[in-house]
Amino acid sequence: MKNIFIIASLSILLFSCGNKENPSNIDSLIDSKNITELKNKRAAVQADLTKIDEALATLEKKENEALVETLVLKDTAFNHYLEIQGNVDTKENILVQPEFSGALVSFNAKAGQRVAKGQVLGRVDDAGMGQQLAQIQTQYELAKTTFERQKRLWDQKIGSEIQYLQAQTQMTSLQKSLGQMRAQIAKTIIRAPFTGVIDEVFVEKGQVVAPSQQGLMRIVNLSNMYVSTSVPETYIGKLKVGSEVDVFLTSLGKNYKGKVRQIGSFINPSNRSFGIEVSIPNPENLLRPNQVAKLKIIDYSAKNVIVVPTNIIQEDGNGNKFVFTVQNIKGKTGTAKKVLVKPGKSSDNVTEISNGLSATDVIVTEGANTISEGMKLTF
């Protein structure tokens, strides 16, 4: 639009100048056969044409120039990431089940309550096993006393061996029965299996309970969180226990630094993948089981390599990859040069260049799609 405006202005100027110098048009001058006037008219027209030619040359020169943005290359470190999705989980997230069926004679668990490992949370009616325990205890005490007396007599060579052995057997049998009964009664007591927080409670005191899909309550410990996911089998050997992992929690908008703590030893035949676990800290207590996490695991790393923005790499009709560099730099100007490159891995919108470029090269980063070999560049 600017070029058209300049040419139109010059045309008007030429027309105006012609009218000012001689009100007669060219045909009138020719008819007059006035050689002097014709020469003067020719000189005036030639002067104006020279101005037009100079203006056009300037405009055409500017059309062959391009304004671009550039970047000076340098050796840098490059990391390639495996990006996959996983779920936050914890090993300590269970539904507490009663080990003994019966009525809840005591129950003091509430949602949100912090509990310690082994803490008593309730008790199921023992159905008379407490009385049986007391009877066995009494029988055991008698059998123990009988055995001790029989043993003293036997040590003094008084009495028969069979009496000694019978007393010993009776005491041992009752001792085992006592232990079994105590173990059964212990199952009526509901204890916290680990330190954590009661997340939900599903029963009330007095209710008859038994092992079920729902359980009595859910207890969760959020201090030992991890992310579980599946990785394609092609990455076997590329992942190691202790490898650092960037974990992004979509729901929180937060990044966490984790480490691979376990690598599966089994390939799932249905999707040709193996499982891994990535431990993550939870200092703010914001992580919850089943949250969605995005993992970035470094599977390739290189130092002192050349990387360029991925979007500036172009492809010509022969399938060659290339970028434009700036040559013959003078101040803020230079000329475009097409350079064939060999791209490597890409990550985070940058691509490693294994061949074709070197440090200190100046590449075109903005405007590369509108330039051609040899074009003058301004940056």
C-alpha cells in the first residue's frame, strides 16, 4: 500500500510539473514544430522519469529485505523426557475389617480423628469367651501347681515317672488352650493398623458387624505417598531406581520432585508395559489417593550440545531438514543462508541438532517462513 502511494504521488507530481512548465500537451508541441520547446519538454520528462526509476529501485530493494528475530547459539545441556500419566496412591489406605462377628459393645472412632498404630478403636462382643478364658486360667493355675509339686517329688525320687509326665502334659495342654483363647479374644478388639487419619466411619456402637466389602472405617496415612503408572517396555534399561522425576498435579497446579522407588519385573502382555512407583513428598498434606499426576522422566541426557526451537526447523522438497542462519553480519543486518541440519530428540519445544550447526552461529527464530537464500535481513 505504501509503495502504491509513493508511485501515485510521483505520477501526480510528474503530471503537475508538466502542466506547470508548458500548458500545451505533447501533441500541441509536436504540431507547433518548435524544436526548442520539444527539447525542453523532453528534458523535463527525463528528469521526472529518473526520479521515478530511483524511487522504484529503492522500493524493490526494500521488498528483498526482511525484518527477523535471531538467536546466537551456544553449547547447552539437553534432557529428553518420557511424559506419562499416573495416579497418586499410598500403601497405607485400607478399610478396617472386624476379625470377629458380633455386636459392637464399644466404638470410639470418628471421621477426621488422628490415630496411632495399635490404638484401640472399639470392641466386639466376645460371646462368652471371656468367661471361658477365666475357667481355663483357673484350670491352668491348678495344673501348674500340681506339676510343680510332682516335679519336686520326682526330683527326690518319690512317686512314679508317669505321674510326673501326666502332670506336665496337663499343664502344657492348658497353657496352649489359654494362649488360643487369648488370641481369639484379641480378635474382638479393633485396633488401628497404622498411624494415620480416619477418613470415613461406616458403623455405630451397638451394630452387629462382620467382615464385609464396606468394612468398619477407612484409615489413610498421607505421609508415604507415591505415583503408580505403566511404562512401555521399550524403556526397559532406561529407567533406574533413584532417577529423578518431575510430577505435576493437575488438580493442584503444583510441581513436585519425586524419585523412582520401584520398577516392575513383569511385562503386562495386554499392553506391553511394566509398572513403576515414584515416591513424592507431601509436606503440605495436599496429596490424596487417586489424584491424577503427569510425570516427566528423564530418559536421555546430553551435555554441551546445540539445541534450537523446534518450530524453526523446515523441510524442503527433497525431504531435507534446514534452518536459516545469518551470514555477513554488519551491525543489525546480514544475509540469509539455508543450512541443512540433522535433528535429534525433541523435548519442551526444543530439538537437539547433531549436525549442521555449531556454537556462535546466528539463527533466524522469527520470520524464517518468509525469507529465502541470500535475502537481506534486518534484526
